[in-house]
Amino acid sequence: MKKMLITGGAGFIGSHFARYALRHLPQFQITVFDALTYAGNRANLSDLEGDPRFKFIHGDVRDKAAVSEAVQGTHYVVHFAAESHVDRSIHNPDAFVTTDVYGTYVMLEACLKAKIERFVHISTDEVYGTIEQGAFTETDPLHPNSPYASSKAGADLMARAYFQTYGLPVVITRGSNTYGSHQYPEKLIPLFVTNALEDKLLPVYGDGHQVRDWLHVMDHVTGIATALLKGEPGQAYNVGGDNERLNIEITKMILKTLGKPESLIRYVTDRPGHDRRYALDTSKLRALGWQPKMDFETALPEVIRWYAQNQDWWQPIKTQHEAYTAFSKAWYEERA
């Protein structure tokens, strides 16, 4: 049986991928490596504890010794670990440079020395920047517009360099906006759902007409798994939902589902460098046999219900975690 290391596996997408791998990839033993910073939550993995094929290691991707020890004997690495919130990157870019760029370098170095069979680097559509018409393909140049997107682009290029220079078998996936359960409640959908449940204002940037391609977390997970098992080393693969929506449209769908009034919408000052539209061409990944299966009109209400029924998961974050409360207060009061 081969061993797979999942960095950042206690986070949103990483924990869903770890669960998927245990259930659908029986050829692997799964180890999650996570620093458990503000967005990493060991509770996201609670249902996996006790599985003989599952192991958890508390560690930071910037820690060379910890990473080196973790990758020993590992065959496949799926690298989720990253700072990932655009707003936070504008407020404090430092953590994004050290975790996303330097942390990826540390992982690549360790994996090269350990001679692993496959390194999957999880990236984002934001590395391409904004696009007025059409959709980005994997060969389009990277034009990141936020510190977060820039840090991920830097990590992408470092991963590519380790393939080109050293022959490390790297595959890159670039996912679009992902939604689902267990997402830290500072991102648009969980923030607006939980605010609406508490009858708090929903802060919409600018005119709310920014366009995002929304992808259900399980479709994102299966896309990553496809790239892991079938992708060609040295290649990048877009993972998108082919589901473009205006931010204000999402906002109104949330309010309608919860039976809340649109008077809860508060338009606030747009964030600096805000990309207007993202869109991905996913034909390259589809050629490997993948396609998104979740219907947005059905899946979004199910996700909204999950947050409504699991308030014990997110309420402590919004009321007791200083990393959430301090940032939210400073950021949105400034916007308002």
C-alpha cells in the first residue's frame, strides 16, 4: 500500500479530499500534515480518527525538519497548505509570502530528496488575474492582482521550476471559487449564510457585479484526484464548475433560501485590486474523464442548510477566535 501525505488537510478543501481519499482510494494510506492555524480545524477530521489507514501530524510547511520527517517513505504528496483569503493578504501579506511561497519551496525540496512519485500543487484561478470575455486556459500567462494571488503564482512557478530543473514529478491544479460545508466563515458564502442566520448585515463589495465561477467542493476534490492519478507531470489543470454567478446573485439566493429580507444587504467600499471576472476552460481535465456533477441550484441550498444545522461548528469561530473577530472588525468597519 502506498502512502499519501496531504498538507493543509485540516482545512476546508483539504479535509474533504482526505475523506474522499480514504473512502475512494483504498490503495493509499493517508497522512494529514497541518499547522492548525486559524483556518485549520482538527474537528474537520473527527470522523476519520480511528481509521487504521489515517494518521495526523501537527506540523508547519515552513519547518524544514518537520517536513523532511513527514515525507520520508511517502509516495504521493498533495499540497493544500496555504494562506488563502484575499482580504487577509491585503491586510497582511507577510504570512502569504512565507507560507505560500517559502512553505511550497520547503515542501518541494523535501520531496525531491525523498524521491516521491507525484507532487500535486493545489493552486487557484486567481493566478490568472481578471478576464473580461472567454476563459483562461492553462497556457495563459499569470497576472495576479492581489498579494494572495501573487503568492500562489509564485508557488506555481516554483513547482514548475522543480519539474523543469530537477525532474520532480509535479502536477498543478487551479481551482475556481469553491463552496461547501466546513468552510471557514470569512469566505463569501459561509460569511453571508452565518451573518443572515444571525440577522447581521451582509457586506457586498462595490456594486456586487463581480463574476465568479462556483465549484462544489466535491467536484473540486474529484478534479484533484483525477489530476493526481491521470495528470501528466509538468502540466497544470484547471478545475472549474462552468457556473458563473454575480456576487449579488449569490447574496440574494442565500437570503431567499433562509427567508431573510434583502434589507440585510450592505454595499461597502470595494477592496483594492478586486478582480472583476474569473472563468476557466476545463477541457484539459475533462479529457482525462473528469466533469463536475453537482447542480448549483440544488447544492447551494444544501450547503446553506448545513450551516443552519451546524451552528455549533461556526459560532465559536465567529465569537471566540481572535483571528476571526479582530480581522473581521478591522476590515469591515474600514469598508463601511
